[in-house]
Amino acid sequence: MDADLYLTIGLILLVFSLPAIASALTDGRPPRLASLVLLIGGTLLVVALTTKPGGYTFGEIPDVLFRVIGRYTG
């Protein structure tokens, strides 16, 4: 797997974990699984940022996301 795929999966996991954490906290439940998903997503994001030479800029992130999604969908 390459850094672009790590970045894409990490960002998707981070985005999906935030509403789950908020929902668990408002219901009075401990957000165990959502916290684990947040940790995994953050780890993938750090791996992607450290393995790509030069890192990523904020302007590159949408292009990377669409390139990876396009690579695996069509």
C-alpha cells in the first residue's frame, strides 16, 4: 500500500469516528469502538505523512483523495 491510500483510509476513518464519538457521549455510553477507529485513522494519517517524501500540503489532499478513489472504483 502506498502513502496516498493510507492517507485516504485514515481520513475516512477519522471522519466516520467523530459522529460516533459524539453519539456515544450524548447517550451516556463510553465511546470504545469509536475511539479505537479514531486511533487507527490517526495512525494511518501519521504513517502517510511520514512515508511520503516532502509530505502533503492542504491543496494536495483533495487531488489525492479523488485519485485514490478513482483508482479503485473504475
